[in-house]
Amino acid sequence: MIAAIVLAAGQSKRMGRPKQLLQVGKETMLGRVLQTFRESRVDRTVVVLGAEASKVRKNLKLRDETVVINMDYRAGMSVSLKVGLRAVEKEADAVIIALGDQPFISRKTIDAMIGAYLRKKPGVVVPVYRGRRGNPVLFDRSLFRQLGEITGDIGAKSVVLKNESNLVELEVDDEGVVLDIDTPEDYTAALPMR
């Protein structure tokens, strides 16, 4: 079973308002991320909420997604990652760690990552767009323990770097893997892509 963990617990300090609820086309930003995963080969999606959790959840059109709350969201992204991982670690063969502020990733990219994982069974699958590594990143269950040991306001980059010898870099034609929206300027720049 391949699970997706969508990290969407942040405080959106640089944006000044909950970026999960910004409009991206006809969806909220987080809603668009979830829709992409619904259309993909992912078997289960877990959404990690934290700051403004009740407001975000109320405005989210959920289907089969599981929502978990990171009550300690101020402690950083690593806590959200652990909260999401706990929800799937017993059953998942691999997890895709995704960011709730990357609404332009394509379903095709997610499916290609899963395909690469199923063919080669590496520890890590990282999408690469024009020489730049991006997100989301897929991790085999053999690395769940390392993911659980991350601390602070960082994602899983340290686990990627520790496992370079067991990593597949997947070339994708998807700029969405390197675009995230953190500031009002990022949002304005992204509007033409909607």
C-alpha cells in the first residue's frame, strides 16, 4: 500500500493568512493538492492540519482522506511528518511526503514516482525538474524509522541525503515539483498557472 502524507499544518506566517484556503482555480490550494492525489495511484491519503485546523477543515471538501491534527504545529514540520507517519506506518509499504502548498504537481508525476518505486524498490524516489530536485518525495518503509527521528522545522531532506546510494532521481516534465507558495508574491506569480 502506498500512502500520501500531505503536510498542511503550518502557520502561513509569510503569507499572512491561511494559505491552505487560498483560491487556486476553482479549488482551495489544499483542495487542489488533495484532488491530484485522489486522481493518482495512491491508495490512502492522510492530511496533517495544525494552525487554523478547524477553519481549514470546515472549508475542505474531504472524500476518503484521513485528517490528523498536529497540536504541536509551532514545533515545526518534523512534528507534522511524525503525526502523519503514525497514521499509516503499520500498513504502508511506502509513503509520499507532500506539501500542502504545492498545488501544481501533476497526477502523472505522482503515478510515475509510484511506478519507479514498484519497479526498482529503492529507499527514496525524488522528482527532478530541469536538474532541480523537488517534492513530493517517496520513502520506502525501511526508512520510516529515520523519518521518525527528524527534529525541528525541517522536512525529510536529511533522510534523502543519508540515503543517496539507495535513491532514484526521476526526471519529470512538471515544474510543479519545484514551485511552492509561501508569500503573497509567490501567489501572485502563480496566478497565470491556475
